[in-house]
Amino acid sequence: MPPVNWLWAALPRAVPTAVFVPSEDWQLACAAGDRVTVTTEDDGLGWVEVVREADGAKGLVPLSYLTTG
């Protein structure tokens, strides 16, 4: 498995690999295949802040849901 910060090195774009349904207001709903721009490094807990390119919505998503793309 790659190191936790693998995505940060490949910034700024990523693609969710699965649907993420938020359970908190600070999280961002994402569909598989959405294009997002990562704006922060992993917070150490497995979350990164992203901006959804389609509408500019911003929030945190689990790093495990993202792949470079």
C-alpha cells in the first residue's frame, strides 16, 4: 500500500472511486468519477479537503475514497 501522503504528491486533481455520503456538515458528498481538486494534505486522520470541480463545493472526504486522475 502506498504511503498516506501519496495523493498529496500528485496534486491537485483526484477522482473518487466510490460514492461518499457525508454524515457531517463539514464533509462533501462525492459520486464515483467526480473530479475534485485536493486543497489540503491528509490531516493525519485520513481526511483531505477537496473542491468539487463541477460546482465549486468544498468539504472533507476520506483519502481512501480518492485516486489520482
